[in-house]
Amino acid sequence: MHDLPTPLTRRQMLQQCSAGFGHLALIGLLASAGSARAAMPAPRPLFRPRAKRIIFLFMHGGPSHVDTFDWKPALVRDSGKPLPFAKPRIQFAQTSNLRKSPWEFRPHGQCGAMVSDLFPEVGACADDLCFLKSVHGTNEAHGGALLKLHTGSDTFVRPSLGSWISYGLGSENANLPSFITINPTLGHGGVGNWSSAFLPAVHQGTPLGGGVPVEKATVHYLHDPGDNAALQRAQLDFLGEANREHLARVGGDPMLEARIESFELAFRMQSEAPEILSLDGETPATRRLYGLDTPGTASFARQCLLARRLSERGVRFVQATHGYWDQHEDLTRDHGRLASEVDRPIAGLLRDLKSRGLLEETLVLWGGEFGRTPTLQGRDGRDHHPQAFTMWMAGGGVRAGFSYGVTDEYGFYCVDQKMHVHDLHATLLALLGLDHEALTYRHAGRDFRLTDVHGDVIRAVMA
């Protein structure tokens, strides 16, 4: 009597068939290379998505919530007096008495949202905004706070928010990366803020610029100097044959599989990315809307306009970074300058998306890694403040002209409808149709997720 053959595992079957995951991916890529039009097959959302993509406008350094969107009349009344309750046990540095905002707050829109004079243009869009006034984190230092906001962890290497979204939803455009970060900071966590970590490397954020003026930011080696696509295709095919032989011998190599996908994506990007990155075709009216030709606003205007162009072409997650909003001194001067650089471009982006019918399916998120203390530091500064800060969202199925969360009368602590960073992440994923508890990846013997073992979806902010 013959013994029954031992069943093959899925991995063994792929190895013995000389077809690792990279080989299978390469075959599919080569099959569609002639047209380079078929989008990467995307997993189905777990429930009805309200948004298809996210644009994250990240204000690096920590803008002050009590000087921008969290109006506190009591801070004006009691300015100069001691804080009447205990400060946190752990603080980044010492601060003194309460300090009122140097800017006036005024009601905006039919919703009557109080917005400071730092943001008159954004304030004019208040009826499209959903203010999150009770966001809080767990780290007082920039590096830890940035990593917490971007990856959900300030202590371990974890995939970034954009990488999780790319992994969960796939790409809408096979000719472009699904996750692009414009002008990313190279400090305070650096590449960890857009890393795919243990997720497949195809979900890594593609940096556009960083460390160079935004007007010089581009994808390196995007243009074939020989302008010979047929030759380049033949070279990739030859390289593919060598890679297939190697994969057949070793039975799978994640790093090589990532290289195969990156080579093929780079080849396809040449057909579409140069036109997207060029702003020459934008109308004079659009350039004025963003402030593209105005000194002071031109740099962030370029980021916002690129974000719109990338988003409308199917990039799932686009981040535009501006900074440095870290005013331990000279708050009045530098917050004023920084706000003037981004106010018009941000409002231009919101209005442009809305006029094109894109805002309903594009979720715009604004904010920094933490807020700043309502108490004074030095002569004209505020310290890091993760205990309470404000972010806002627009479009993508959120309640417009709405405010969620309450801080105390001075804006020091969250007191009602609290929203931890984990809750923010869970809510963002839910707006995209993803269940943060089900979006997992098996690594090192356990299932990981963006929110780890935390996070609640805040459905009150959804339309």
C-alpha cells in the first residue's frame, strides 16, 4: 500500500514550480508592459468608502492650536496669570504663565467657526472643514511625535500610514507610485515616516524632493537620456530573465522581488510622470488661485498643486510637508510668516478640488505632530504640547462646517470627545473603507496593524 503524498504548502508549491512571488509579479508586469495602462489589482474595501485617497498637509514642528483654530476667550482674560491646575508630570521644557494669542479670532462661514487672523483664506473655507480639536499623542519630542503620527508607534519600526493605505487599497494607476511624499523632512524620524518597514517594498513612499528647494524637486533619472524605449525595454527583459533564474534557484527573495517591481514601475513612470510634474500647462487663473507666482507662497503652492495633480491621476496617498513650526521664541514673527506661506495655497487647493468635483472623493488632512502650550516660554514662545492639539479634515465624506472635541478653557488638556492619534488613524482608514482591526500583516510570528491594539473609529465626524 502506497503512502499518500504529503500536501504541499502554498510557498512550497510556488518554489517547486520555479515561480516565486516576484516571478509571478514580473510575468504580469511584462505582459502589460507594451501598453502600461492596466492598474494594479486592488483589494476590495471592507465597507463603503467615503474617500478614495488622502492628501496630508503636514505642518512640521507643531503649529499652535490656541493661535490658529482653538479659540480660548479665557486665555485672553487670564493672560499673565499662573495656570490654575497642574501641568503634566513629563514636559519637554518649562513654561511660565498663561499667554494670550497675539492674533484675533473671528467667525467664518455659515458654521461660525472661530479662526485666527493667521488663516483668513483657510477660514473662508470653514464651511468645508471638519475641525478635530481634541487630538492628543504621547510624545513630547519631535522625532517620537512624528513617528507616532506617521506610523502609530514612537518606539518601534513600523509601516507608515501611507504604506498601510497602499497595502490595503492597491494602486489606481499602474504608471505611478501609490504613495508619494513631497518635500519630506529628513530629520525627526526621517525615512521612517514614509517607510513600508516589513510590508512589501512596493508600498514604500516615493520621496519627491527633500533637502532641496521645492522647485527643484523631481524624480531622479526620470528621463531616458538615449530616448530609446525599445532598447530600455529589451534591457529590462534581459534583466528579468536573469532575475527569474535567480528566483528559481533560491525559491524567493523579497529584496529582489522589490527591485523587480521598482524597475518596472520606473519604466512605466516615464510615460506619465514628466507631464504631471510639469506645471507649465496650468492656467494663469489656477496659478493665481494657489499663489504660485507670488513670492512667499510659491513654494508651498507648488506642493499643493502637485498634490492635486498626483491625486487626480490616482495616487492614493500624497503628503506635502511644510515647516518649521517650532517657535520656542519669536512665535509672533515666525508663526505669522509660516502661516502666510501656506494660507493661500491650502485654500487654493480646497477650492480647486471642489470646483473639479474631486473634494468629495479626496480627503484632505491638515496638522502637525503636536500643538503648543497655552503657557509662555521665554519672552515670545510656546513649548511642545502633545496633550491637546487641533487638526482638520475636508472632503472625503467628513462632516463639513463641524467641530469635534473640546479642550479646557485654556486649551491645555482634552476634556471631552477625546481623539488619540490611534483614533485618528482608525477613522482615516474607515473613511477609505478599511477596517483598522482587519487591515493586518503577518510578520515575525504575529499580526501587525497600524493601530496595534488600540483605536476607535470616530463616526461622529462622518457625514
